[in-house]
Amino acid sequence: MKKIICLLLGAALTVVAGEVPLPGEDGKHAAVTCAPFPDALSAYVWRNWPVVSVDRLAAVIGASRADLEGVAAEMGLPVPQPDVSPLWRRKGYITVVRRNWHLLPYEQLLKVVDMTRAELAYSLTEDDFLFVKLGNTKPLCAPITWSAEAAAAGRARRLEIARVLKEEGIVPMAPEEARFSFVGELSGGADAINCVPPVSDAQERVPPTFDLRLIFSYFADYGDPLGDDEVGSYPEGLLARLAESGVNAVWLHTVLSTLARDPAYPEFGEGSERRIANLRKLVARAAKYGIKVYLYMNEPRAQNDSFFEKPGRVETRGAKRTHDGLGYARCTSCPETRRWLRDSLKSVFSQVPGLGGVFTITMSENLTNCASRGGKNTCPRCKDRMVVDIVAEVNRTISEGVKAGDPNAEVVCWDWGWPMKDRLAIAERLPSGCRVMTVSERGVPTDRGGVKSAINEYSLSAPGPSDAARELWTAAKGRGLKTAAKVQAALTWEISAVPYVPVMDLVAEHVRNLAEAGVDGVMLSWSLGSAPTPNLSIFADYRRGEGTGPVLDRLAERLYGKGGVSAARAAWKAYSEGFREYPFFISTVYSGNHTMGPANPLYLEPTGWTASMVGFPYDDLKRWRSIYPEEAFLGQMEKVRDGFVRGNAAFASLVESLDGPRQAAARRELGIFRAIENHFSAVCDQVRFVRARDRGDKAEMRACARRELETAKRHLALVRADSRIGYECSNHYFYLPHDLIEKVLCCRDISGHRRP
């Protein structure tokens, strides 16, 4: 992994000689409190005991194994430490970073996660905007250094922690389904988790409504999936289950400069032969299941000063990378940049026969072309050009390269980030033969709790398409271009710590609307919501011209038999009715406390920290509710919760009516649905707690803490039983069973044993 990340760092953003800077390392904002622990040392041992070996933990702070085993035993942790899975290093490092973010300064954090500065810098800046998710600043943390005196100072409280857990009947790190178990189950020949039986032969003979049904991997290696010779992001078992769920295309993240060599850029392409061989392997593997492979194309990536200082490159330097000051765009108004882009794509597609194509994002958070981040006026070549011309030219260049390598490969042009006023003009300039994609629900109006707004993206609660989406598709079809809708079929940031949300009525409504709009294909997810789930099959099983009832009846019968259709439909209706009330606003969706749910701590004093994007909600009620008044926000979240209370009662009755494998599978799914209920119960009680704290109502604070304690304990049992709960591909585990036990300690302190 170290070599892979260093190669990518050199390719995506060449680092000047000397120490690699880490973002936000000059931060001055003090870290949040270590409560419910007496000190940082105790929190360090507790939070890392499930994920980092005791020997590494001891070496980082100058302790011995025996020293830390003593601290752990005092809190009731198992000694010797249970084996730590090696998967934490490869598939869970974001979880390790997050749980130490407010404990350790960078120099110690690097040692805990076993990364160089270059590796961590790459992960924080390029790994799906991780630094943004962590709050765009590094908290100020004092180094943790072992001393017997310091350890002795916290001993009494640590022993109290062990006593409290015994009173609550909680054994830390008790037997549970191992984290990441689903990876093995979905990789090999084990029975499919929550996978829909294939549609009937009769249904298969009916042409599908959507010719493209594209999705991401449930557990991909996001940064460099082709650096893995097994291409474990898409194993046989996962592809088989995705195919059974109706998927016919998958995508993966790539950086073009790691896939192709070019004489003008000798630093590019190291390891490309291996990656191309692995890509061929994946294409052949996927083809066995009728699945095509697409590449995410967000190019050309920005480079720093040292790249442009080399001979012949200064004229290709474009707009400055303003959001972090590290580099410049490779100007696509320069023929040489377009030549590289075209030739590199030709190289990739000519070497990998059968590669499905690419989808482009040409105005993303990353700086690529000079117009992509709004800074084109800083480029002497682009300042007088129209955005529509720059963006269309990039898409044309990509299309030329792809088609030169393989005329049968497809280019999907996504309008994400395009200015609304320019969308139609860009579409008019796109090359023939491409497909135009837009977010289906963007612009759908909402009126929830008396607050009027509109959907941005990432919504299951408001089925699209919007008028804006229809307008773009109409323009594309007027030019004879195919269309696609970007949707979230199974999951959104409205809640993302579970594999899927069972709002089948809302999904079917969206599918019907898209079919009526004449949309050709769908992209079923971004990084989240990619597990093989029943939601996905609705897109493959729906037939133009029918209502939502028949497709849902067929799905319910395949899952639960004829006798289970009525109860399943009743549960799905309740879930959907509740979720339709979700107080959607994009900053709420990104920064609300629903992401962490029962694992989000209660803070006795205001933290002063701003909730970050799907990272740390803290106690930032203002950010959670965004445009909604406090009462309206709370009322809407209660409606969402109540929908799951009603739905879970109906689904529990369904489970009891089943037997054999169907009952076992349905009972497992009920655990997910109850986890969603717990998330929204916690949202409501945390809102009440912050309001009570801010007005000084200690009795209400204690009452909220008691309810939160019970929710955390209920949730702990569910999370221990199902390794999927708490996980999301681009964030790894938001929380572990261990964190819910910490929440129990927090609530015990507030609810009476350590009164505020």
C-alpha cells in the first residue's frame, strides 16, 4: 500500500523535495474533551484496542506492552488484546484516522496508522475529500507520552469505568461478527447477503427499461483499485450478486497518469503495465456476468510548481489551485495537454478490449481544466474563453481518445458542477455518440415542516426527476444522444451507515417517473449505496407503462413468498411515508447527526466545533438543522423515526410468518431496519439534549441521556450481530461496537452517576 500511494501522490500531485506538508497542521483549535475518560492516555488505549496492535500503540507513546495492558485491564478491556485484523490497514485506515483525530498530533498519528507523511497527505487530500470530512483543520493535540505517574492519576476513573460496564451487563469486545465479514461473504461462494433472487425467465425476455444500470463497489479500494493484483474491489461473488440484482455495469476510480506512459512525461505511468493487466483481468471477470467496466474520468489532474518547471511545460500551466495552494491546472486550452489526454486514453482503451467506457466529471471539487473551480481568469489562455467551450472541449477530447482506442466504448458526460445557465449550451457542443447524464432529483421542490426548499442531490426522500433534469435530457435527445439519470437507488447521505434504506415505494415511484420521461440508463450510486440490495432490482425489473404496484408485488413475492406480499408492502409503505418527511437540505444531509446516530457523543459543554461533511457532527445543532427552525427540524425527524417504528412492527410480523432460509434472511434485514430507527431516535434525543443544555435544563439533559443510553445498548446488539452496520465504502466504519460502549459510559455520567 505504501508504494501504491507514493506512486499516486507523485502522479497526481508531484511533491517538492523535503518534508511533505500535511493539511491543517498549523491548526490552533483545541481538540474536544476526552470524556468519558479521565485523560488522553485512557482514551487512546480504549479507542484503539480493537484496531491497532498493542505493540504499535506502546511504541508510539514510549510505553511497554505490559504498561498498556495494565491500562486496558483497568477499564475492563480483554487482555491479552484480541488479534487485530490486517484489514484495518487496507480497508479501515480512515476509521483509525478518525478515532485518533482529536487525540494525537500528526507525528504520532502517522505512526499509529503506519503511514509516511506522503501517504497521509495523499489520503487526506485525494481520498474522496477526507480532509474536508474531518473538518478542514487538524485539532491541536498535545503528544501523549507514557509515564507511570500519569497512568496512576487516571486509575480510579478507569476502574470506575469497568465497574459501570459490569453494572450495565456489557462486556467490551465480546464475541461479535468480525468487522469486514461481509467482504468475505460477498467475495466467495457464501450465500448472498440481502441479495434479490434473479428475475424470472419470462421477465428476462422483456427488454429492460434502462439499458445501462451502473454502480460502484460496496467495498472498493478507492485510491488505486488496479494496484491490487487480485482486483479485490470486484471479486467474483460480488459481481455475481450485483448481476442477480440487475446491475450490468460497474465503475472504479482511476487516475489517468497511473494507467499510461508518455515520453513527454517520464514521471507518469510507473506501474501502468501492471494496472492495465489487472484491468484486463477485471473486464474478463465482469464479462462472465454480463457486466461492463467503466472508468471514472476526472482529468487532467492538477500538478504543482515542480512539474511545470521542467522544459516545455510552462506553457501548459493554467489556473491556480486555490483551495489548498498546491499546484495549477494543466490547461486544456493548450494543444499539448489535450494531446496527452487523448493519447493516454487511446493507450488504455486499445490495450483493454471490451472495456465499457468512461463517465466524465469536468467541473468537480478537484482542479482539472481551468474552468473547473471557477478560476479561469487566472489563466492567460482561458480567461477570454467561455466556460461552455472549455468544458465541451474537454469532453470532446476524452471522447476522441476513448473512441480511438475502442470505437465501441461509451463516453457518459455528467453535468455535475456545470453552471445551470450553461448546461444546455454545453450539451449542444458535446460529441455525437456520447450519453448525457444528470442528477435526476436536483431541483425537485420540497415543503417539509412548513419550510420550502429544493433538492440538490443524494435524496431518496424526494423522487425525481426534476424539471431541470427533464430539460437537459430533452436537449440531448434532440441531438440524438442517449441519456442517463444519476440516482441513489439504495442509500444516500440522508443516512449512510447501513447497506440500504427499504423505502421501496419511493424507489419504485422514481423508477416509474424516469421511465415515463424516456430516460435510457441509470447510474445507481456514487460511492455509497452500492451493496447488492432489493432496491437495485426494481430498476432492472420495472417495465415501461406499468404502475409501481406490480414491480413491488413481484419483488415482495420473490423475497418472501406469496404469503408475505401484503406484510412486506405494508412495511415498505410505512418506511416510505416516514422517509418522505425527511427535512432535506444539502448542508443538513452532509453535516447532520444522523450519520453517527447513536454513536455521536453528548457534550456537557459546547464544543465550539463546526459539524463537518459526513465526518464529525459534534453538538452543532445550528448546522444539523440548517434552514429549518429547531421545532420544525425535530418534528420532521420524529416523523421519519415514527415511519420506521410502524414499518418495523409490520416487518417483525412478516418475519414471524416465514420459516427456513427466508425467515433467517428477513430477520437479518430487520436488524438493519431497526438500526435505522435507532439512528433517527438518537437524532431526536440529541436535538433535545443540546437545546436543554443551552437553556440550562439539567433534568431534561438527564432524561435525554437515559433514553440515549438505552438506544446505544439496543444498537450495540444490532451492530455486534451484523458487520455491515456502521460501514460505508468511502468513510470505512463510521463507528464500531466499541464506540457504542463509550456512548453508554457518556450517558451514564450525564444521567445521574456523574451529574452535570
